[in-house]
Amino acid sequence: MEPLDFVQVVPAFDDALAGLMTTLRQAPHVASLLTASTEGLEWFAERTGLSWGVTPRPLFWYRPADLHVVEFVLFHAFVLVLFFMSRNFLSRYMSNPKSFHQIIQLDAFDRMVGAILFACWMSQVVLKAIRPNALIQMWWLIMPCHLITLAWCHILLNGDLHAELPSLTDTDGNAKSMTTQLAAKRSLLVRMKASDQCRWIATLIATYHWGPAGAAAIPDWTDHQYRIEGFIFVLHHGLLVLLPFYFAAKFGFLSASLDFFLHSTWIATWVNVGPYTVASYLTGLNVNYHLCPPPKLLKMGFFQSIYYRFYVVLALIVLSLLCRFGISFVGWFLIRLPVQWVWRKARRSERIEGKRKTA
């Protein structure tokens, strides 16, 4: 099968980006600034990533250096606009009584899953540390799946969410002292805040589910050097794929809104075009495929274009919407509601049977 010709898919936008680059290169004042920035980037890369990294020079500069500079500026302008449009989203959400607030009560199963994920992450630390040039290899741990793993560990191993809920009455149903009740109410407020924060993190993770799902669907084995890494990868990414559905069914996510969509979009875009960009230049690693497309996709679709990162950002925004609503639908309507219906039916049958025996 012939690879998809990118120019036949979106020629207008591709030509527009090429025209923009030509204009910037020829504009009197902009051209000098662009040239200076490009030379600075090349100087930095020669003494860092290209000096000790593992990415070959042709792939490191898969895209022209001046395009790197222009992308960095345009993407950060986009992030800045979204940031101001959704400013203070989390504090406004948590202080709004109409928002979805529900205390999260974790159990032993959640703790076990969190411990397995943490063990998977630690195994990656060890396996990267025993490689040659370990300090550079350790930078792979900032890839999205590893950050998402740490976020799940924070949620599932959170001590506040495993503690027993304080009670305002004693075992006989009598109200406790005023001091005890005030302490219990303060404890409940702390628990509610921790629940809201963890639900916010879980909702972001579900929105970015394209990361673990994509890694599991199209695994990149080129970085693996030991046989055990394949087993760990399958276990690790299998849990990452399933956990958002489990969390949606058991605890639910933040309510969907335009504010949340803008908020989640600027966070994901900034991480990709900010820290990941600098890390790629510094280490010479193709962190989150900033330097060049994944090997398996290098000759497919828009990955054939040097402007592929623009299309990747646009595609991931669309995928974020689909993941957010798709996981909520599957978790709530296809898992939680049927389970609740079966449970209620079983309880009803037990009550009817109990009445028959007492009659």
C-alpha cells in the first residue's frame, strides 16, 4: 500500500505555513532576529544534544532550525491565549457549590494498583540507570506515560483518600462533643479538597488518554535493551489504558465545560512545546517525538511534512475531546449504571425474601 501523500490531504494549510516561513525569512527586521535565534539554537544543540545524545544529526534537524524557533514562538502565543481565557479555573471550580463535589474513598484494591504502577515506574528508573550514558537515558522518564504514572500513584496511594471518614456521632448514634464535631468537620473539608484535586488530576489524565492508548496501540520498542522491558511495558500500559474507565465508573470526573477544555488544552500544549522542546535539544533524545516523527509513522500522512507538529497539536486537541467524553460515557453509562442496577435488584430481592421469611 502506497503511503498517504500529505500534500493531497491538506495542501492549503501546508502551503500557508511554507508561505509564512518564507515571509519571516525575508522580512527585514524579523529576518535578522530569526537568524540570530536560529544560530543560537544551533550553537546550543551542537554543544549539548548533538554532542552526547543518541539522535542522528539528520533526524535531529529533520525540520529546519529556524522552523523550530518559529514553532516555539507561535505555540507559546497559543498557550498564553488559552491560559488567560481559562485563568484560575481550578480555584473557581472548587469554590463553586454547583460543581461536582464528592468525597473519594479508596480501598485496598486501589492501593494495590497504585503500588504496581509505582513498581513499574521504579523498574524504568533502574533499567535506564544501568544503561550507558545513564544521566541522558533517565530523561526518558519525563515522557507522558511516565508522568501520567506518577499522577496515578499520587491519586491511588494518597493517604488522605485511604483514611476512614470522621463521624459526627458515636456508635450509639449520639452526637459527639462540639470540639470533636468541629475537628471532624475540618477533617471532612480537608478530605473534600484532596478529593477535588485528585478528581481534577484524573480528569486531566482521562483527557490525555490518547498518550497511553497510542503508546499501547503502536508501541515503540526501539528504546528497549532488555527482554524484561517488554513485559513491564505491557503490564504498565495495560493499567494506564484501563484506569481512566475504572475511575470514571467508581468516582466520576469533573463536569465538562468550555473552561475545562481550554484549561486542559493549554496544559498539554505547553508541556509538549515547552519543557519537552528544551529537553530534546539538551539531551539529544527525541522526547515525545519533538525532533522527528515516530519511526513507524515517518512516511505516513502528515508526518511526511516538516510542519507535522502543527497537525499533531490540532489532532490531539480533537482526540482530547473524544477521550474526555468517550471515557465518561463508557465508565458511567456502560459500567457504573448497569452495576448499580444489578446491585439494587439484588438488594430488592434480598428484602423481598426477608419479608417472606418473617411473614
